[in-house]
Amino acid sequence: MIINIPTTEELIYKQYLTILNSILVDSKLSPIEIEVLSNLLTVNTMYQHRGEDVANKITFHQETKIRIRTKISDDLKSVFSVQSFNNIMMKLRKKGFITTTEIKHKIPFTKGGVTIIFNLNLKNESTAT
């Protein structure tokens, strides 16, 4: 089955994370975690042309985090406090999506988008956990 999903550069990470989140078992992301992680990915991608180290430094710089928090507050039309943002960052670290200095699982987008292939393998009922 092929499903084509129209997107924009601004929405693609949020859509990707939302799709993957629907099949995650152990590390489900909350909507606000998806919002924060998608913004981190967007910033990181914008600076990849300057090298991985520079992109990571910019992505996790305090000023970038303030801009992301402000953008999310504006998008949600509610206050997203520094403490709440820091709690979300901590949850993303605990779930293994980020460290204090890098995003652990980069998403390989090209100008044309990305193709996701799911292989669903049935387990033998006697060995299923």
C-alpha cells in the first residue's frame, strides 16, 4: 500500500514523528514532545550544510531553545514555561531521542521527501511477548 501525504518543510518532521509515534511501543511521544523534537529537527536540518558539529551546537544553544519555546507558545496560544520546556527536553533524553548535545535519530529527508517502509512480521504465538 502506498499513501502519499502532502507536506511542507515546516510540517514534515511533525508529520513524520506523528506517523512513527503511532507504532512506537516503549517510547511513545506526547504531542508536546513531538512539537519540541520536530522543531529541534527543523533547526538542525537548516544548519547541516555547516557540518554536524556546528548544526548540533546551534540546535542546542540556549538562544535556539528560547526561540523554539517562544514559537511553540505562539503556536499553542498559551504560555510554555522554561521549566516545562526543560522537562520535555529531559523526557526526550530519557526516551533516547536526544542527548544534551545532539539528536540521536536523524531523519533522512531529501528535497523530494522521504519514503517509509514498514515490515510487519508476525511472531509465533508461543514466542510472542
